[in-house]
Amino acid sequence: MAVDWRKNFDLKHPSLKPLWVRILAVVLSAGWAIAELFIGSPFWAIPFAVAALYMAYVFFLSPDRHYFNEPTEPGA
């Protein structure tokens, strides 16, 4: 029985629909990348910066961004 690891990186999870949560995720990841640069660890700054850029693209620029503006419940 294989575990699908891609489910752990699902950026279309319902908990990520509120705008403030998406902004917070991008800001925290980018901030951590900057913190890693300041403490002299560019190796760890790169993955956090890439994560922040990828989340910003998916949340705010991608063609599928309309998903985050749809209501969470069918009747809402």
C-alpha cells in the first residue's frame, strides 16, 4: 500500500481558502527564508524562498486562483 505524499502538499485544501491564511503562509515562509539568510544559512533559505514563491503563484497568480474565491459550502 503506497502512500501518496503529494496529498501532504495540497495547496487547495479548504483550510487555505481564507485570504488571511494564504497571506500568512506566504509571509511566514518568506520571512523564514530571510531569517535563514541573516543567520548565514543560505542552504535553508533557498527551499523556504522557493516555497514562498510557489505559494504566492498558486494563491494569487495561477489560472486556478478562482478556486479560493468560491464558497466553501454549496449553499453559501
